[in-house]
Amino acid sequence: MMSWSFGDRTRWRAALLAASCLCLSLSLVGCPNSLGSKVNQSVNGTVIIDPTPDEANAPWSIVGPASFSDQGQGDRTFSSMEIGVYSIVWGEAVGYALDGPAEESLTLMRGGEITFEVTYTDTSSQVGGGMSTGSVEETVR
């Protein structure tokens, strides 16, 4: 059986504490690879644009951090996006009416995901294209 002196136990405790701190630090900030970049660190996130219905092919314009801006129509997913505030403006879709706010802002958190969703209503089947036809009186003689 091995006998431990006070000094040996103190050194072992200090070594274990140092190793634990190193492991915790590496798990929080990532471990650099041979090229100097960090691995296993999700700093960026995902931005999803999802107008409904898909047939509306709704136009949109989006801006975000680091001078990011884009525009398009319909569904779109952006991966590896910088964290921060993103703002979208929904445009007019022919034959559809927007059922919600035309502008929205969401904050993308570290390793997170945000989804911009909006619904458009089909107006092409409404009488008079969605306009009131009023009333008509006829007099028969």
C-alpha cells in the first residue's frame, strides 16, 4: 500500500483542478485546430424565410448584421449567419393579400434559428377582385 504525504495530495489536487479548468475552458471557447481556427463552436445561426402559401411566391427583402442584405421570393434558408438583429419587409404578391405586418425584426442568438413567417390570402376568387360591388336596383315596367 502506498503512503501519501500532505505535499503529494496537494500537488495531485492542484493538477486535477488545473486539468478540470483546462477542459472547461476548451469546451466553452473551442479548441483551435492546426490552422488556428476553432472547431466545434457554433457561433452563427440559421435564418429561415417561410411565406404561406408557397403558390404566392411572396417577395421579400431582408437586412441584418455585418451589412447583410438580400431579396427574393418564396421560401429561403440562410445558414451560418452572424448573430444579431434581422429585419424583413414583405412585398405584394399578385392575386394575394398580406395577412400580417409588412415588416418584422427578429434576433438571432448564438447557434440559434429564427423563422420569418407570414400568410397571404388568395384574393383571385373573391367577387370583383375583393372590391365591394354595391347594390343594383332594377325597375321592371
